[in-house]
Amino acid sequence: MSRWCALGFLLLSVVAHAETPLLWNQPASRQHCPTSNDAAWVQYPNGVACMRYFSAGTLRDAPLVLVVLKGDRVSQIKRSPDAIPGNTADAQRRQARAMLRQTGLPTIIIARPGTYGSSGNHYRRRQAEEFQAIAAALDTIKARYGIQRFILSGHSGGATAASALLTSGRRDIDCAVLTSGAWGLLERAQRMRQQRNAPPCP
């Protein structure tokens, strides 16, 4: 095989991989966690996770990066991955590039656990485990690229997750833009479990 044919085959493989539907609601598995620069294998107090992220702009040694946390995607969970809109790495990167054009800031979309390729259970969203996994992903990404500081942008459940990051004692967040968020959800969920005589979450 010639050098140019080999290069063409490699490019086709990259394109095919980028257009492969991302997995949802999957357990953390090294086998399914990409070794590319858009995934981070992280550990946190309640477990481990493969966290996917999709970026645009120059992250290396960036003084300030916009981090985006999307809202809940419960309606998508039961759908086949190939029927979920925007459910490829390329589609997520295109969204990140659009945000880069709007803000002028390097942008990272972190997929919340259970969505867009991140391991985890999206039915258990807005719980401490989700917040810890996202925080660990942010730490890993920061160290990987030498990023100095972040701006958080979160919508709906993403705003709740961003709020959790704000209360965790981090000192690397300049500001946060939170829209349609809901708070006090852990306490509400605990009360609902008590009303059902269900055991508390660990």
C-alpha cells in the first residue's frame, strides 16, 4: 500500500469514527473509553467514569476557557443512539465551534454522565455522583492543557451541575452563566424517597 493510500485510509477511519453515534447510559469501561484528546478517564469519591468532551479553539495554555454543560436529555435516553440528534463527536465539535465564533473564547462542551458518550446513568442526574464526575473531568482537562481559568455556562440540569461546581470550593472559575436552573434538588429527591419509604441514595 502506498504512503498516500495509507494516509487516505487513515483519514477515512478518522471520519468514520467521528460520525459513529455516541453511546448513552453505559457503565464506565476502559474498552469503550477513547484514547483520543476528547475523553478523560477520571476517578472521584464515588467511582470512576469515562467523560467525553468536545472542544474548539486553542486549549493549550489558555488563560480562559468557556465550559458548557447542557440541559437534561431524558427524552433521548430510550432512543437508539443513531436516532438522537447531534449524537456524534463531529456534531458536538461543530456546536463548540459555533460557540467559539460567538464568544471568541476557546470552548469545551463536557458531556454530562450518561449522555453523548460519557459513561454513567442519566436517570441519576443531578446527584452528587454526577457533580463529582464533572468536577474530576474539569480537573483532568485543566491539567492536560495547562488551562488557567474557566467560565461556566449551564442550562437547566447543566445549570444545576455548574452550581455544584461553584459550591465545591474551586478557585479557577471567573464567572458562571446559569439559565433555567433548578436548585435544592438533592433535598427534594431525598424527601421523595422518604415519602416512598425508599432507601436513601449513597
